[in-house]
Amino acid sequence: MSFQVEARNLCKEYSGKKVLADVSFGVHSGEIFGLIGPNGAGKTTLLRILDLLEEPSSGSVLFQGVEINYSEKSRQALRRRIGMVFQKTVLFNTSVFNNVAYGLRVRGESGKIIDTKVKEALKIVQLEGFERKNALKLSGGEAQRVALAQALITEPELLLLDEPTANLDPRNVSIVEEVLSWMNRERKTTIIMATHNMFQAETLANQAALLSEGGIEKIGKIQDIFTSPSKALTKFARLENVFSGVSKVSREGTSMIDIGEGVEIEAALQKLGNVSVCVRPEDIIVSVHPIISSARNMFEGRITEISDLGSIVRLRVKAGKDFIVQITKRSFSEMRLNLDSKVFLAFKASAVQLIWSC
Amino acid sequence: MKKPSRILIAVIILAVAVVSVLAYEQYQSSQKSVIVLATTTSTYDSGLLDYLMPKFESKYNIEVHIVSVGTGQAIAIAKNGSADIVLVHSKKYELDFVNSTYGIHRVGVMYNDFMIIGPARDPAGINGLANATEAFKKIAEAGDTGNATFVSRADKSGTNTFELGIWSKLGITPSKKTQGWYLEAGAGMGVVLTMTNEKKAYTLTDRATWIAKRSQLTNLLILVRGEKTLLNPYAVILVNPDKWPQRNYKGALTLAKFMISEEGQTLISNFKKEEETLFTPTARNFDKAHSLGFPTQKQEVGWYDAQQP
Amino acid sequence: MENPLFEALLRAFQFFLYFDPEVLNIILLSLKVSGTAVLIGSLIGVPIGVTLGLRRFSGKQILMRFIDLTLRGIINTFMGLPPVVVGLIVFLLLIGSGPLGPLQLLWTPTAMIITQLIMVIPIIIGVTMSAVGSVEKAIREKALSLGATDGQAAWIVLSEARMGLLTAIIVAFGAAISEVGGIIITGGNIRWHTRTLTTAIVQEVNLGEYNKAITLGVTLLLMAFAINLALTIIQLRGTKR
């Protein structure tokens, strides 16, 4: 299957400094592709090149198999099929309506159609009624959603996003993520998204490329990237439940790691000495009663923090050490959990991932 | 964005409207007969022209645009083809203008007079003297002994030139350096009078400004006046149509004829400021005109009378 | 000089009550000359200012930078061009013996408009350039990324800079309405025809008619304040929205 968007050996230099070095990857139509990496890795530059705002120093970009020529005319024509949401929200000093309508206005759409479509777009990003408000008076989350509405109203084939939820509160984050899922599902929009939120990448993307210092370290399915150890991954990925400790190899061929506070976790690795590991919140099972299961790790603790993220609830549980866990809202209410509730945490040895060992 | 487009269209319409109104006005004014009269500031500031010209304008349906500048500038404008007629009072500049062939048919119109005013005390003792030059000599002598001060316009105006002319007859070119009693104000007549009043000094002034300000000049009196050398004759000169054919020669001619006509001359003599006549008509008083420096007055007036409209 | 000032203020109000036709003529002429100069100056100066202001976005080569800096330098110099010098130059052009003599435009309101136009254009270009240049680069890129052509993107940058543009026009008008040196030379201060508020004040001061001068001065101040106030309100509304 051929790629809808493809980058071949892209290099970009700014006054002697190499920002992108030999970047190659391809994205299929209808795919959600993540660009992960720390700040300065080159994600923004790469997206700007894909949005035709900049030209690569060498290498080429292909759109549906055709190499892009950077003449003004073809650039402009192609840009109209692509939408982009920038990291720093930029809106025009006018009403929300005018902001969202801009994309259609420059395409010469008629007033009536614009009216309808703007209303639709605002509905999608859950900003109905905001038409008359001045765009510069919105909160960060609202502004970014307007930017999203601006990009989606023109029904682009490809949507590029540069850390779209980087500075948003959880509610806005989830709205944005819902919209992206919807666009990919209903409109089959191809999405390339730069993010440094592993969790988000996992939720949304099918494939991803891990960028570090201008070069691609790994490409492939999200799972593969996250589960294979990599220095680059640790550097940026906001990993949670990261513990350091001393590891001893046990008889069964697993490792027992003393992470402090009298807590020892069993991991399906074989390492000796100082290590750093992490456990993903969604890999931890929460129960009100202790359960007997194949999970090698079980701890008792108390809920110290609750974060309501709509359909999901994140909990901070103090079980000697602090664990971040995640359950569905339904489970949360069914188990009638609350602050200070006693809970039991369980996770398998194989859920413990090695980040670093000496 | 729709709104900016509307603003842009509105601005363009406004601009087009304004430019077309201006163009129309320009066209309209080019249809009207207009003459540019170049004259001196003191002539204009006396108020005579604002009184006389409207009568001319309504009678002949010609607009008179009066540009009042320094004498030198008035002649320069005319020489450079930006005026149709000049009205000045400086024989040197007038003759220069005629000799250059840019000015033709110089004719005397009227005269006003200068007066020497000074403190009521009159330390130089010039009150009632019949000779202006003699009066100036006495002021200089009194000044040298520290009893008198003289304030001069010192601004190269007609009045100033006239004043310096009198000093030169005594062989003096006064300046603050050599004559401590000589103050160079570098200002207009009104300001000079105020200064003279404050310093209880002497100065040379024209009648019109004196009349306008005399109520404020409580320390000063008229000491010498009416003397022949204090007379200030005015001439009207046409701009040569051969040199500047695109100018309104006909209009200028009409105005000149009007000013030296019986009607014009009567109007001039009727112009009063606070009951006092400022200008004495001389166009048809050939003897007087001769004595004021217009040797060919009779011929010129005859020429003007012979011209059509 | 308190009494004359009070008298003058009184007379200024009297004018508004009785509408002295000569003062009305003078005011209308002032508005006509300066207003037209700023209007035409904007139509010429704003597009140039926008083009120059946007030029920063493209061209990183040394040559472009050089041209850019030179242009800016020229504009800044011309912004400080003394109006009376402009008046002198226009006078020498329009005088009978000058290159544009045959047009016989000297001593007309048109000559005054030309004088103020030349004075006002560098100001408008300079301030517009600065206003447009200070609009974030991201705005233009945002517009492009939303599918705008270069022209459409330029228009949105202009729109974002609209408060700065308005300032340019206010500043230009303020400079024009209070200017006197240039227009006295090219207009000739002819009563009823080329006498504006500023040149009329000069005339009245020269005549020693200080009361009249103060009346005209107060009128001019009130006009200038009124216009500045109106435009300041628009500016405030623009940012409050």
C-alpha cells in the first residue's frame, strides 16, 4: 500500500546547525501517525516542512506519490488540502466566528455555507455559542479548540498537529483528543501529530516515529516503541510510576527490585544492580479486596489524589511508594472509591518495564 | 474577511469623491478670471486692499488673490511668472523690475506717510521739525550723549529700507555695535511700537499701525510728520505678457485701470482707520506724482486710459 | 494674559453660535487641505508600508537585508523632513519659471495639498511599516497554512495591524493640521482662498490682533483634541473587544 505522505531523506539546516538529518518515513491514508521526541528534536521543523511553510535543505516530500515542487502556486494549492494546528495558539484579533470562517473565506465560499459550516465546526469542538466572542479573550483551552476548528472546517485530507494539548488542562485535552479520533474515524483524515505525551500517543496513534536530535531513532507501532528500551525514550517521555532501586536476580529468573519504603517489585527481567523501571498506570489493577491472581505484585494502599478525566479516572495511591493508576469512571463509581479509600493494587512482573540499568 | 473589504471600498469611494470634487473646483476656478496681486505685508496689513478689492471684484467679476510678502519677494514672484500685477512702495525695486523688462507701465497710485514718534519728554528736541533728516541727526546726537534711544525694524521691510535711507543721507549706517543707542528689533511694526513705548524711545512708523495701536502707546507722541521726505509712494506695475503669456494680462490691466481711475482714486481717499485717511491718491495729480519719483506719470496714465475694457 | 484668553474663549463660543463665515471658511479649508493630503497619502503610503513591512518575512540573503535596511533608513530620514523645506521645494517647482509653472498651481489649495501630501507620505509609510512589522510572523504563517494566497495573507497581517495603521493616520493628520511653514509658502495665505487655521493665526499675530489669534488657536486646539479623542476611543474599543 502506498503512502499518502512520504518524507525521503529530509535534511534541514539553519545557519550551519543541522536540525533534521536524513529523516525518512511514510504515512498511509487514514492513519494517525505520532511524532514523539523531546524538545529540540526537530518535530516542529518537520511539521513545518510538511505544511509547506518551509523548504528542506535537501531531500524530498511526496504527497500521494508525487514529489512536491516548491513553486508558490503548487505550494498554495497543496496547503489547501492540509490543515495545521500550531503549538503556540495563534488566533486573529477578531471574533471566533471570523477566525473559524477564515479558511473558507480565502477559498471564496459563500456566506450561507460559511455560516452553516462554522456552526458545525464549533459544535464539534464543543464551543457552540462562542461565535461573537473575541478570539483573544479565550482561555488557553478554548483558543486551541478554535484553532482546531479552523483547521478542520476546510476538511483537509491531512491534518498536522504540533503538541496540540501541551499546555491544556485535562478536560480540554480530552475534548481535543475526542475530536481527533472523530475526524480520523468519520472523515478518514490522515493525522500526523507531534507530542511528548506518551499516554496521548498511545491512545490516538497507530504508528509513530521517535525523533531525537534531528534523526529518527525508531519507527513502528506505538507498542513496539514504548516497550523497547531506549535512552531517547526516557529523555522525554513523561513516564509515570518510575522507580529506581537495586535489583537482585531471583531463583525463578525474574528480578526483585527494592525501590525503597519497604516496597519490592518483581519484574520479568534479569538485571543486577541499580536500575530504573516504570509501570504504566493502565497496567495496574485496582481492587477493593485483595485478589488472588497471577500478578506477582500486589500492594495495599490508600487513595491520596483523584483526577477526573471524563471517561477515565486517574488515582494516586500511596502504597509505601506513590503509584499512579487508572480506571474507568464506571469502575470508580461501582467500587465507590473516594479519597482515603483503601485499595489493592496488582500488576504482573511483565508489566514492569526497564528504563535504565547500569 | 468581509469587514475590511467594506472599509476599503468606503475609503476608495471617499477618495474618488474628494478628488473629483477637488478637480471640479480646480476646473471651476480655472473658468473664473483670477489675478494674483503681489504686494507687501505692510500694504496688505493696513487693510486698504481688503476694503478696495471686493468693490473691484464685484464690479468686474474678477477674483483678486492677494499674496502679501516682503517687497523683494513680491517682485521676485512677479519676475518668475507667478503674479499678474504688483503693488509695492520701493523705488529701487520698482525700477529694477522695469529695467529687467519683466515689469511694464509703472504708474504711481497713492502715497502714505511715515512719522517719527518719540517720548513725550522729547530729549532730542525734534518735535515739529520740518526736516526728517535733521530730526534723525538730532536723535543720533542725543543718543551719543546717552539721552535717547532709537528702535529700528531691522527686518529688511519697506519701512526699514526707508528708515535706513534717511540714515544714509547723514552718512551713517547704524548698528548696535557702533551706536549703543540703536536697537535692532528684527520684528514687525506692532512689536516695534510696543518696544519703543516701553523704552520711551524714538522710532519711525507708518500711520496705519500707529493708529491701530496708539491707545496702548501711552508714553509716545507723534513728533515729526507730513514732511516731504517722509512720504511713501506706491506704484502699480504690470507683468509683461510677452515674458509670461499664460498670465492674466487682461485682468491685471483692468485692475490697474480701476486703481488709477476716478472711482478707484476716490475709494482710496475714502479709506479711513479711526476717522483718519491713510492713503492719498496721486495717480491723476501729475505734479505730485513727478515729485514723488514718477517722471512719466502723465504718459503712463494716458496709455492706461487708452487701453480697451 | 488672562483676560484676553478668556475673551478669546468667549469669542470662540460666539463663533460657534453665530457662525462667522470667514472662520468657517478657514476651518473648512484646513480640513479640506489636511484631510485630502492624509486620505491620498494613506492610499499611497499604506500599501507601500505594508509591502516593506512584510518584506522581513522573505529573503534571508544579504542583498535583501541590505536593500531592506537602506529603504528603512531612507524612510526614517524622510519622516524627519522639515515641512518648510518641502514647501520650498514645491514652491520652486510650481513657480512660473519652474518645471511645473505652466500648471499655475501656486497659491492654490491644491499646492497646499501637494505640500502636505509629500510631508505626510513618509510618516504613513514609516508607521505602517513598523506596525505591520511588529505583527507576529506566526499570523502570516497561520493564514498561509489555512490556505491563503500571499495576497490574502498580507491582507490579514494588515488587518491585525489595523490599530497601528489607525495610529499612522492620526499621527499624519495631527502633523498636517498643525503644519504652517510649508503651506504658507506654497499657498500664500490668501484670504478666503488659501488661509487655514494655522496660517490665519500667523497673520493675526503679525497684525498684533492677539485676541483673534487666540480664538483661532483655541479653535485649532479643540479640533485637534476632538479628532484625537475620537480616534483614541476607536483604538480603545479595538483592544477592548
